[in-house]
Amino acid sequence: MNPAPEVWKKVLALMEGTEEDKLAKTTINTWFSDTEALSLETDRLVLYTPSEFNRGFIVDRYIPHIQRAMRELFSSDFEITVLTGEEKESLGREEPSFLPGTEEYTFDKFVVGESNQFAYSAAKAVAEALEPPIGYNPLFFYGESGLGKTHLLYAIAHAFHAKFPDRRVIYIKGETFTNELIAAIQQGKNQEFRQKYRFCDMFLMDDVQFLAGKRYSQEEMFHTFNALFEEGNQIVFTADRPPKEMLQLDDRLKTRFSSGLPVDIHPPDYETRVAIIKNKAIRRGMTLPDPVLRYIAENITSNVRQIEGTVNKILAFQELMGEEVNVDTVTRAVRDMFKNKTEFLPSTDAIIEEVGKFYNLSPKDIQGQTRTKDVALARQIAMYEIRRMTNLSLKEIGQAFEGRDHTTVMHSIKQVEAMIKESPEMAEIIKDINANINARYE
């Protein structure tokens, strides 16, 4: 669905009026009757009028009115482009964008509130520095999933690329870094791997906590970090917790990650949630009544990603069911998203696979009869995680491990619970495995 036509209708309505900065209805009809909105981009509204004369008049006199209306709708500034003649046909033949698929993740589209103001300001300072780095190196964002950390990484990348188009920007997830390193070692391409990541002007890594506990990945990151830092290149990380809480992370990496500017991102407050919901709805061509805005903001309190999912589901419900958007229809459309429990239940296979990855074991090893110390511990952790993250009974969990008795499962769960209480290291291991499992469902 192209939201541009609906947004344009709202813009015309906002421009019309009798106040000093408004346009008379006759003016609207004269100059905009044959104007259509072609596309709504991250920071640009593209319009089309078939008359070159009209285009000139709109550009000369009415662009500020359109921009004011767009600012009122989105709380951010937009460039207004007016096309005519054959320019309309050439619109879809532009060069591929930088980091395709992430065009929406810019600073203009990041809704700022008290919970993320510091993070936003730090990110913007890094992206817009005349000669990076500016002292915040590395910049380290941490916080729970769905709070906008990845959005800020992409926003930094886009802003930096716009300012320095000839400089090299690398964006990568921690897990991808590990997977590429393993492939490089297997194929004997270590040098190519190092060339790729050690020679860039801006290095951005999402979910760096995935490197914790992985010896070769940490060794490579240590040298990559040093190479980038010594050349004065900007480094930005995100993680689900601060470096000091990553007990499986090498001390020398903890020190380096903490040496710049660590920034905590908190869940959005009520006012910020309302602003996020309103902004995302308008971008989808939908206006939500105030009672609906309040209802969603009161029920979804911690996760921006879930807010976006809610807006998408409401729009789909409206399109498919053809019903008016009100609190009752919204409740029916998204009632499953307002449950107190986590919004997904991972599968048994997914949990066993992630535990196996952490300990370099296959699912068959964990589910089988091998009794070595490492395998037995991984099996106990897998049983504990399945019990904690699913609705399966002890008997059903035992069946996933070659029919083990429910008392064996209960014993394993109690063993892990005791280890978590007694050992900070075990608590950290469980946290890392949880993050890996959750990441599969984001």
C-alpha cells in the first residue's frame, strides 16, 4: 500500500483555512486540483502535476505551506519534490539505495522521548561529526530488545554516508561476524576477512553480546577493534546489557567496549509510546482516534517493535474486514498481543539447537545417551530452558530427549536452578542462551 495519496489528502486539509498562514479553498482548488502524491520516502514527499506552469507556481509560493503541514503530521522536516512531464516515468529508475531495506531507519523517523534522548543525541553527534571520531569511541548502546538500538545504528550509517559518500561504512550483526569468521577459517580466507572489517571508516556492530564465550570471534574482534581504533575510525556497538555484565566476554574486550561512551536505552514512557504509534500509523496512511492511541499505549509498554506490529495488524484488520477503527475492533484485532506472557513460544527444536550452538554440540548429542560432563550439562540446560520458555509438561519434555522419565527432567531443572543461584557465570550463560533463542523470533 502506498500511503502517499492519503497523506496528501491530510496535507491539503491542513493547508486550508482562514488563518494568516493558511490557504483559501479557491487557492487549493486552483493550484492543487490536478496534483497527486507519487511517493512518501524517508524524508521526502514526491508530488506530480502535469502543468509546468503549475509546477513553477507551487515551487515558488507553496512549498513552505506543504512543509509546515508535513511537519505537523510527522513532527519532522520533509523535502518536497514536484515532478512534471516525463520526470514521473523516471521516478522508479533511481540508483540502488545505501543499505537497501533500511531507508526508514533515519534520525528523522526516530521518535525521541525522555527514555532515549541521550542515546539519540550521542548517535547524532557521532554521525554528524566533521572529523570522526569525536571522543565517543566506541559508542556503546545497550538495552532490552525492541527499544530502537538497531534503528540508531542504521540512522548513524545513513547520516554518515550522506555526509561522506566516499567513505566506507560496515554494518554487521555479532552472529554474522562469527559465522563469516568460521567460513573464512574453513576456506583459508582469513586475510580477506580481515581486509573487509579492519579497513573501514565507520564500523557498526549490532548485538555484540553474541561474541561472548566464542574464543576465536573474540580474538578476531580484539584485533579488529585495535586496528580501527588506532586509525581513528568510529566504532559503534549495540548489546542487550552493558559490557561489565557479559561474564563470558574477555576482560580486554570489556575494557575496550567500556572505554568510550556506554549509553543505556530505557523502555519508552507513555507520551513517547503515543507519539510512536501516531507516527507509524500516519506513515501507513491511517489516522487512529485518540481512544485507540491511548488503548495501545497503555497496553504495550516496553517494546517499540511490538508497537509497530500492532499498527500493522490493525491496518490489515481494517483492510480485510472493512471495519471502522475503534477500541472494540482494535481489541479483537490484537488481543493476542496484549497477553502478559511473552508473545511467542519457541519450539523445543529451536531451544535444543541454540544450546548446542553455545556448547558446540549437535542436537543429536544433547538428546541422546552420551554422559560426558559437557553433554550432560548442555542437556540439563536445554531441559531447563524448555520448561521455562514453553508450556510443555515434564513428561513431554522427557519425550524430546529419547523418552527420559519426568523425574530425570525435574532433577535437571533443579540442578540448573541451583547452579544459577550459586554461580554468576552460569547465570550469564543462561542469559546468553536466552538472547540467542529470542533473536530467532525478532
